[in-house]
Amino acid sequence: MAQREDADGNRRWSIDRLALGLWLLGLLAALAVLWGLGAASPVLIPLAGAFFVAVAVAPVGRWVRDRVPPRLALLGPLAAMLTVLLVLAVFAGGLWFIGQRVAGEVPRHADELQRLWGQANGWIEGLRERFLGDSGSDGGSDGGGGGAEALSGLVASVLTAAREAVSTLVIVLFLALLMLVEAPVWREKIVKTLGPERCATTVTAVTAIAQQFRRFLLVSTTLGLITGALYIGWLSLFGIDFLFLWGFLAFLLNYIPVIGSVGAATLPVLMALAQSGSSTALMVAGGLLVIEQVMGNFIGPRLEGKQLAISPLVIVSSLLLWSWLWGAAGTVLAVPMTVLIAIALSHIDALRPFAFVLSDKSDRRRFEARTRPE
């Protein structure tokens, strides 16, 4: 709005229609982009995952390529992908080991888990009857059968999700290999298409994104290892079963800020409730809360160092947004995608203020310094 004088000399507020139209046009464009991201998720999720995988292991490929003859340059991308496969093999081996331990221990807790399931089911039915006037007698009469059906449904859902995850992972790895192999060719294409000056800007942005993502990955892995070890140590004091499972989950879920820590702490607390009662569960919950606070508010920020600082509010909002757009994959890719967007915006003059808003820095120069490669 702008203040203007009429014919009588009185000041009146008037609407700048051009500015309002531009803002409405920008809002419609943003909504269209969000719709497109959600509609194209089957294509964009593998592409985004492949890009970040390729970025993560690109230094390995460059190190090998620089030390072999030009005719053997293909060994660089192959070595990079071999690194990814070795990491996946370690994860798969850890899951197999933990699965074997859990499968051997679950029968000891079957009765207690069934009892807790019945209590939870009864509590839910009580709330339904109180607030909705529905006794739910048809669904709640068969407590044991309901628990068995729920368990079988859960297993079927897990198997379906695992099958989809494996198929997506295969596509991601294949695309990442192609990206690593064709990276030099695409750089030449960008030079010839955009020109040397614009190409330099693009390369600078991609380099900054790569460095920040690798830094994020390194910090998250370090924090995850420390958090997993602390989980195992604390839970072992109370004799909680499946120690390695809870530590491994704490390590994996550490890659998902805020939400991951809640999920990592909830499951062992439920296990403590089933195994040792409410008093032990409360003590376990208190210790895990202290671990998460220390790791998230004290050690984490000091290990982050020169990592690009994104506002915590923006991180939580991005988790909600990307999980809504892309589901479970969106929660994993939320922080890398937010970093990518912030750096990309910072390299476009007209959009640089929006990039600054995403940061938690009040000094524009410090923020811009962190969006440039080192």
C-alpha cells in the first residue's frame, strides 16, 4: 500500500495494484511448483537421491581418476559406487545381525506385548465410547485375534515398504553411477550452453551444495555414532533387551532432525515399559531425554562448525513440507533439499533475500560467505 494525496490535499491509502499482482502471481507460481513437486515425486525422489549420493562419493571418484591413466578414467565412478555398496553392505549386515538377535528374543516377550496391546486397545475403545458413543464391540471383542491381525498387517506393510525401498535404491544407485560417469560431459555442455561466466556461477553453486551436504553427512554420522553408543550404555544399566537394535535405530534416525530423535527414544521406552514396568520406563525416558538434549544443543552445534546454518524453524517446517510432498523419502531428504535451495537462491541476485531468510544468521555477509565453496 502507498499513501497518496487526493485533489483536496487529504492523504489516503491506496493499493499498489502492480505490486499486489506480482505477489499474487508469485504465490500462484509457488503453489504450482509445490503441486508439481508432489505430482512428479516418483521421478524426482530417485533423481534427488541419486544427486546426493553422487555428491557424497564424488571425491572418491576424483581421487581414483586423478591417479590412473585417462583410458581408465571409468575406474573413478566405479570406485565411488563401490564405496556406496560397501556402506550399504555394512548397514545390511548390521540389520541382519540385529534381526537375528531380535527374532530369538521376541518369544520371551510375546505374552507381555500381547497384554500391552490389549491395554492400549481397551484404552482406545474407552475413548471412542466416551467421545463418539461407539462401544466398538465388534472390533474389540477379539483381543487376541485383533492383535494377531494387527501384527500380520504390520509385517505385510513392512515387507511392502522394504520391497519398494529396495527397488527405489537400485534406481538411485544406477542414476548416481550415470551422474558420476557423465559429470565431465555435462560440464562441457553447460559451458557451451550458458557461456563461461554463467557456467562459473553454476559450478560455484553446485560445489557449495556438494561441500555443505558432505559436511552435513559427516556431522550427522558422527553425532549418530555417539548417540547410538550413549543409548546402548544407558539402556544396558537397566538390562533392557535389544540394546544393539536401539543403538542402531538411534544412529539411523539421527539423520532426520527433531522427528528422528523422538522416534529413536520412544521405542526403547516402550520396551522398558513392557519389560520392567512404568518406573523403569520413566527413568529410561529421562536419561534418553538428557542424551538428546546434550547431543542436540551442546555437542551438535560445536561439531557442525562451518556447516551452513539453517534456521531451526525452517528445518522443522521443511520436514513437514517435504514429508507431505514425498512421504518417508521427504523426511530423509528434507535437510539436504533445504540446503540446496538456500544455496541456489543465494546465487541468484533477485532471490538472494529469500535465501537469507532461510538462514539463522543476522549478518548477511556471514551467510553469503557460507554459501560459497571453500
